[in-house]
Amino acid sequence: MIRIERRHETPGWLVYAVPFISIAVSLLFVGLLLLTVGVNPVDAYMTMFSRSFGSKFGLTELFVKTAPIILTGLAVAIPLRAGLWNIGAEGQLYMGAFAASFIALYVSLPPPLVLPAMAFAASFMGLVWASLPGVLKAKFELNEIISTLLLNYVAIYWVDYLVYGPMRGKEVYNFPYSDIFPDFAILPRFFGTRFHAGVFIAIAIAVLLYYVVRKTGFGFAVKVVGANPKAAEYAGINRKKIIVYTMLIGGAVAGLAGMIEVGGIHMRLRSGLSPGYGYAGIPVALLAKGNPLAVILSAFLFGFLYVGGSALQTTYSIPVSIVYVFQALIVLFIIGGEFFTKYTIRRG
């Protein structure tokens, strides 16, 4: 007879093994999908690897794709440490992009102040966008998954409205774009490629948040609330404040991701400016177990998937949506793997 028992203590090796096993099994399943369309999975993975690491262009594109994913991963990871699910990083990214674009195009400031103002406005707008789900969760226990998810659609269609209407550029030939940003509103680029200063910003934010969650009293309070909300209240920790603060931090960081996209890559506000970076932040945070430094590593994996997915599309005519299949499988297997970290199967 087989019975399932809850573990009294989870082995440390198992906690770290689950993400790696999830990635490996996802690679296996995607490989099987590639076989069904007549593509050798080994060749496909080699193509992805060579396109990402085999040239200056590929390597810099890897960093460019990774930067916003680091920030959206952090936007999910910080609330996750408090037991919250911020599914709204995509919408917060869009609202940050809108705020940064508004500063770049319509606010007259001395040129040296424009980029800092764009970053501040983007972070603030992302923070505001995340504040509503945070307050609703803290005050009324409204499910943050639903509220953050629904606000994504509001933000995306708000940006669409703007670029099809009042913010559409004068010389864009009916495309849903704003005017191009002035030079002083564009992040510096390096190596003659699209590699921009936003990469350094994203990594610096991850390091800063690692210090906050590991070395400060606030970080400890977040950990306690996430591990045991009732124990946190008995210890005098204000759970409602932690809920709101972690959501605000997540929103601010996701908003900054919007700024580095419009200021570093697109150089304008446009429809469809994100290929789903906000949603990619969810598996990134899960793989990282909420650790901000580990978010950097898992974000590189997903940056690799975006660059490699484009390579598969051009080489084998495989839709780039294979990237989203991979993301979904990783989430599925991580969630399934959590069962084995909490329970053990015994005979007899």
C-alpha cells in the first residue's frame, strides 16, 4: 500500500533540485514537440545556443532581452516572498513605459535630468498601478491574482489607445507609434549594438533588493509573513503593511522595466512593446525561489529562450510561440515539483 505523508523537514538539496529537474523535463517535452514537426531537437538546441553565444550580436541581444526580465522577475519575486502573487508585472511595465514616454515627449526639462525623470516617473506609475491590488488585498483580502491580472488588460489597452490616438506620432504613417524620443531621452548604447545602460540598471536593482531582503529588518518581516502569517502577527509584524509595501516595490520595479524598454530599445511608445516580459517574470521568480540574485540567473535562461526562439523561427520556420510553451512547462513542472518538497511517498 502506498501512502502520502507530509514532510516534517524538506531536504535542502531537494529544494534546489526541483528547478533544475523542471528545466530538464521541459527541455525533454519541447524536444518531443520539435520531433513532431520534423526538427531534430539536438540540432535545434545547438542552433539556439550558437545564435545566443556565438557572435557579438547574439550575446548582446541576450543581455538586452534579459534586462527587462530581471526586473519583471524581481517584481514577482519580492511579493512572492510575502506569499503574494503579482501577476500584474506586464501591466505595470506598460504603465511605466507610458509614464517614461510622457516625460520624454511632453515635459520640458534640462537634458541631463530627462533620463532620471523618466526612470522616476516609470517607477512611480508602476507603483501606483500595483497599489490598488495591494490595498485591496490588505484591506479586504481580495485575491491579488485576479486583480493584478485584470489590470494588465487595462494597461495594455490604455497604451494602445494612446498610440492609436492622442500620442500617435506625426510622421509614423498610421502605425501605432508615438514620435521618436529626443537623443537625450535615450539610454546610452555600447559596442555598436542595442546593448544599453538598462542592463546595468537591472542588475544593480537585483543586487540592491538582495541586500534589502537578506540584510534588513524589513526583509526579515517579509520572510516571516510569507512563511507564517499568523506567527508574524503574534510577533507584532503588521502583515497588511508588508502586503502593500511588497506590492509597491514590485510595481515600481516592473515600471522601471517599461522605461528601459522604451528608452533603450524602441525609443518611442508603441503598441505591443513587450513580447510578454511581465508574464516571463512569473517562472523566473519561481525558478529563483524569490531570491533576487537567483532572479538574474533565471532571467538569463529566459533571455536565452527569447533569442533562441527567434533563431528557431528563422532557421526552421518554427513559430516563436515555442518560447511560451517552454515557459508554461517550466511553471507546470515547478508547481508539480513543489508537491515532492512538501510530501513524501511511502510504502506500507
